[in-house]
Amino acid sequence: MKSYAAVDLGASSGRVMVGRAGPDALELAEAHRFPNRPVRTPEGLRWDILALYAGVLDGLRACGQVDSVGIDGWAVDYGLLDADGALLGNPVHYRDARTEGVAEKVWASVPAPELYAATGLQYAPFNTLYQLAAAQGTAQLAQARRLLLIPDLLAYWLTGEQGTELTNASTTQLIDPRTREWAYDVAARAGVGLELFAPLRQPGDPAGLLRPEVLEETGLRGPVPVTAVGSHDTASAVAAVPAATGRFAYICTGTWSLAGLELDAPVLTEESRAANFTNELGLDGTVRYLRNIMGLWLLQECVRAWGDPDLGALLREAAGVPALRSVVDAGDAAFLAPGRMPERIAEACRASGQPVPGTPGEITRCILDSLALAHRRAVADAQRLADHPVDVVYVVGGGTRNALLCQLTADACGLPVVAGPTEAAALGNVLVQARAHGLVGDLADMRRLLVRTQPLTRYEPRGDTARWQEAEARLAVR
Ligand code: ADP
Ligand code: LRH
């Protein structure tokens, strides 16, 4: 058995977990968890990157001696470095308004269908390509000599070494999912200089050693290597889906719901583009074919507006509210920005002629029904578009702690849901480090280890499919 530190940065919290792994064992314990709170500055919405780095250092100190460190985090965002390697400003949050209306300008150089055929990435206003277009002409970008995605930036601060890890690079819209290399033509036509990016790294590659100052601050004994993992949190989470066969769908539930399939090759058809499915890159040549759904962000924002009531009590109240009274389109980018979430959900119900939820319990129920409905649509659409039928849906991430959401997802999909692990991204992170040390084998081997070692909960569908079809039709006629 060896010990690994898994740094996992979610949009709502960061955590440093200690994983112990061997050929027949896999254990995970939380060393440190810290909030990830975006800050609204006069320039816009920013990540508090220093607080996150401080949380990582505190976490490494709390871990005790480890054999290696891996870092994963949310996608698309980045820090810019000047010619001295110093960070230029606080990284911009993907929910910042600067990308509004920018995609259309990029499409004037690379039409959207060509962009999809070349990169396979769904339209989201915050794809790195659009963020870079929004930053065109700023003094900061003019001064920048290097762009590091968030997990790569933290790895740089820990080690002094720079790289661009592939799974997260695939969310920039500058990677070709067929070659798993840079999309040179797209970059040239969109005016992005690829020399901004550090060389690509694969999950499992060495990513440097903790700097002496980091060893001193964390109390670790060197040398401690950093190992590149699937540094996109969703790539690490999908690696830790405890699937036993290939006929499965997954839903990574946290701030977002990422719902889809693991494929051997991208689906780049026009139909797939119209359905807004993405082809992100996973471990070992796999493609994460999925759709972004607003996820528990909708609930997080309501809970914030309500002054942080107890989540358990709120979910019990929601369980007592009649099902499917009102639903909203949980895939709608109109819910992307922070603020006024209870009002925005009520307005969406009113606009579609449905009963308007009023109490926190009613709004919470509306959110959970809407998420389950969006899960149903994504799982069904993915199977059809990829011609890849499934028998089971695996739910991983923070949403596994929400039994009502898991049951509603099983009901809506008309398929059994297997829920767990909750900290899937951290487990995927640990497993890739363990593999780099030769302790586990391929993806199938990792998954067998997860099935043997992790507690999982099964939810059977309750057979009320017609009600979900009716709710789906309500949204479709809008
Ligand atoms: P991220 O990685 O995007 O920050 P997580 O995977 O940590 O997100 O999931 C966070 C979500 O998990 C919260 O928004 C909340 O809805 C849900 N959650 C956390 N704890 C509980 C709990 N005790 N009961 C029900 N849901 C929970
Ligand atoms: C989830 C996630 C998701 C991205 C979003 C920006 O944390 O990485 O996969 O689409 O953040």
C-alpha cells in the first residue's frame, strides 16, 4: 500500500484527501476541506486563487507523509503568467459576464459547425476559447507569456514546473478529440497563439517535485513527486465510476450535473451539436460524451439566498411536496449567473404556465424534479446520438448524498441508479497516481477495485415513466 494526496478543487469546495491504494485495497480519508468562494471585485467575478493555494498547503500539511500528490479541479479557467512566471491578476470565474455575446464573434472566423467538427466541444459561453476572445485587447493578455489551467497553475506553484494536462486541455475548445492533440487550424483561425500553452501532459506523467519551500511549509519529507492525474475533475470522477460492463451511463453530480457516456471515439455529427453534447477526453483514449446540466448549483444559490438553512430539513420538506407540479429547463444557460435564484426559478415556472412554487420546500422540489428530468433527457439523447444502449446509470459526486435526487433520477430514466462514490474525483485522482506506481492496472482493473471496496447504494425505478414523459412535454412546448 502507498499513500497519495488527492487535491480536488470543486466549484463549491476544495478538499485534500489521503488515499491509500494497493492491488486489493482502496481507502480514502478527508485531510482538509475548505470553501471555494468566488469574489466579486470591481473588475468582475474572480476566483480567490490565493485562498485555494493556502487551502492546498494546509491540506498537504494535514495529510502527513505521502508518496505522491495529484491535483484535479474544475475545467476551462486559467491563470496568465508574465515573462517572469508571475501570475497576472486573479483568474476570472467562468460565471463572469465577460463572455456574453463573444461566441458569435468567434463564429465569424470559425463557423460553429466547423468548430464542433474540429473540437467536438459543446457550446458553453465559458469555453476557454471564448474567454480568450473576450480578453483580446486587454493589457493583461498582451503581457501574458503563459496560460496555465487552474490545476496546472497550482502544480506549477508547488513544483516550479509547467505543463498542460490533456483531459482538462480538452475543455479549452482547442483540442482535436480524434488526434488528442492541439486543434492547430482552429487556433490559427481564431487568433489564439498556442505558444501560450505549456506542452501537453498525459494523466500518469510525472509533473515535478514539491519545491523545498513547500516541503518546509507542509512538513513533508522530500522528495515528494507530483503526478499528473485526470486534472479535469469530471475526468477523474468518470475514471472512478464503479462500472462492471460497458453498457452504462454516468451522472457526475455536484455544482454541475455532467450526464453521458464513456465512448471509444467522439461523436461529431450535426445532430450531436444541435443537442449540445460535448466530447471531452478521458483516461486511456476514452471520450466523455456528455451534456452539462446546471446541477445542484440551482439549489446552492437558493440556499444562499435563504440564509443557509439546514439542507437535511429542506430536503425532507421537499420530499413531502407533490411530485412534478412545476419543472424548469435545468439545461438552460439562463441559470448560469449567480443571484436571485428563487425568483428566477419562480419566473420560469410562471412563464411556462405552471404553478409557481413559493416555499423553500416547493422550490427545492421543483429543482430536484427538474434535475431528474434533465438527467432523463441527457441519458436518453446520449444513447440515441452515440448508438450506445445502457442498462444502468451510475451517479457519483456530492449529489449521491441526496437520496431523493437519486431516486427521482432512477424514476425519470426508467433505469436502476447505482449511487457512489461521493468523492469520485478524489478516488479517480488517487487511482491514477497508484497506477503510475504500478499498483493497479487499466481502467477496467481500477473499476473492479472500486466495486470491491466502495459502498454503493442501488435505487430501482418506480415505473411511473408516463408522468416524466408528460413533464418533458411541458418543457418541449415552450
Ligand atoms: P463540487 O465538487 O462541484 O464543489 P460536490 O461534489 O462537493 O460539488 O457536491 C456539492 C453538493 O452536494 C452540494 O451542492 C449539495 O447539494 C450536495 N450535498 C452535500 N452534502 C449533502 C448532504 N449532507 N445531503 C444532501 N446533499 C448534500
Ligand atoms: C465541474 C466542471 C465541469 C465543467 C465546469 C466548468 O466541476 O469541471 O465539467 O463544465 O466545471
